[in-house]
Amino acid sequence: MKKVGFKRLALSLAVVLGLSVVGCGSQPTATSGTKTQEKIVAKFTHVTAPQTPKGKAAQKFADLVNERSKGRLEINVYPSGQLFGDKDEMEALQANNVQFISPSAGKLVSFDKRFQIGDVPFLFNDNAAESKFWDGEKGQALMKGLQAKGIIGFTTWPNGMRQMMNSKQELKVPDDYKGMKFRIPSGGVLVDTFKALGAGATVIPFSDTYTALQQKVVDGTIATFDNIAEEKYAEVLKYLTVANVNSLSYVVLMNKSFYDGLPKDLQDIVHQAMKEATDYERQLSDQSAKDSMEKLKKSIKVHETTPEERQLYVKAMKPVWDKYEPIMGKDLFEAAQKANQ
């Protein structure tokens, strides 16, 4: 009797363990010519609100993948830094603790300094030109270079071009900036940009910017339309210059080992869904910028830079271009300028 009882116990344990393996599986499996697919779950984390263009695009991407894979690949989106903050998400991606992130392009400078190409002032005319660059040969080559770091780089989702705001006077040409002081989100290219305009620049955290402007710690700031509207800068500033100084774009990234572990058909679904989500995000971003500017026109004085004025800015930025062209390569600068055509 004891032997029978032991055999039954052993059989029961084997069944339980077998079920546990099936329930916890996260990689595809195949058996004897008949494909069987366990459910694969991936996380997409980002730090913006769900209703932003990026937030909506991330959810659309997840929905498309979930639908077209018929539940074989489920992507769950975690917005507003629910899982990881701005500083931690890159490390989490490389460790495969999350599978998708979309940080600003500047976050990739530690991997390759050429990712700051979007920061170069007055290099890209608008969002469309920058997107054309990233979709082109040179932009995609930069993306492919991330694979050595265990990262798949897909594309960029524009947050918008940065504009100038201040509390003192209307800014039309480079000479108007002399002696003023602006808040910037980070150093590097932006410090050099304001130096070329004869203005000072101070790095102030995003969360402290409104107070710094209100208390006149700085005279103005550089920001996208979305940020200007969401942070209510028009309450404390009087003038907006629409100059399309440089861009703020997000780079959509995926963990390479996770990607490599997917069956070919799921990889194809991911690529197609990403393309559609990207088109969707870019349309939303453009519309959001237009809507924000129309609202701002009702509360502050708005100056839209003319083509002639823009050329004065480009001329003033020559020292900045001369400094960063050797770092990023003449070929990238030429590709960026070609994207404007």
C-alpha cells in the first residue's frame, strides 16, 4: 500500500509541476510540426500621461499587437512612470525588466553622441523634416547601432519643436536675446545655443520651471507647445516666439533578447503595429501643436518667425554648428539639411 501511495504522490507532483511550467512560460514553444504558442507578456513603460500623443500611441501599438497576435503576445502599457522613472527605465530595458520604453532622444547620448542631432538649433525646419531624417538611411543606421547594447531602436515619436517664451519683450531676431536669461532642461547644445544669441542659460528641473518663471529667476524658457500649454506658462509669461529652434523627440526602443526570442510572425506583427502607431502619433503631435498655438494666441502675444528671420538665426548658430558637426559627422548634418527639402 505504501508503494502505491508513493507512486500516486509522485504522479500528482509531476502533474502540478507540469502545469506550473505551462502557466509561467514567456517564450514560444513548438512541438512535432504543430506550433503551439504560450502567451507572451511584455511591458511598455513611459513617463508621460495617457492622453498625450505618446501615451495614446503606446496604447494603440499595444492594442494592435494584442489583436493581431490573437492574444499570443500581450503588451501592457504603464504610463506616467508607474513602473520606472525617467532615470531608471533605460537600465530596466537592458535588464529585460521591461520590454518597451520611449525616452527622449537625448537619453541615448551616453550610447552615441550623435543622438543629440535633434538638439542642434535651427538644423531641422519642423517635425516632418526630423521624422524624415530618422526614417532615412542615416537615422536608421543610428538606430541599428543600439543593437550592440542589447536594444532594438525602431523610430521616433515627436513631442514637437521647441519655441521661445519670455516675460520681457517680443523676440524676432537674434539681437533681441542679448542680456536675457533662459531656463533650459539640460546643458550641452542648449547652453551653446543661448550663448550664440548673447543670452544666459540655467538648467532648472522641469517641475521647478513655473516657479522660476513666476519669481523671475529667469526671463524665459524654451519648450514645446504641449509643455507650454500643460504647464500654463502663459500665466507668467507675455511673449511667445514660434521659431522651431530644435526638437524634442522620443525614441521607441525594445529589448533585443526579448525581440530575438519571438517567432518571426510575431516580430512582423510588432513592426507593422509600430509603423501604424508611429503614423498615428505624428498626426496627433502635429494637431496638438496647432491646437495649442491657437489657444495661446488668445492669451499672449505670439510672433511667428519669417523665413528671412530664420536665416538670421541660422547665421547666428554657425559657431554651434561648427562645434557639433565634427562630433556628429558632416554626413549627418548633410542628411538633416536634405530632410528639410
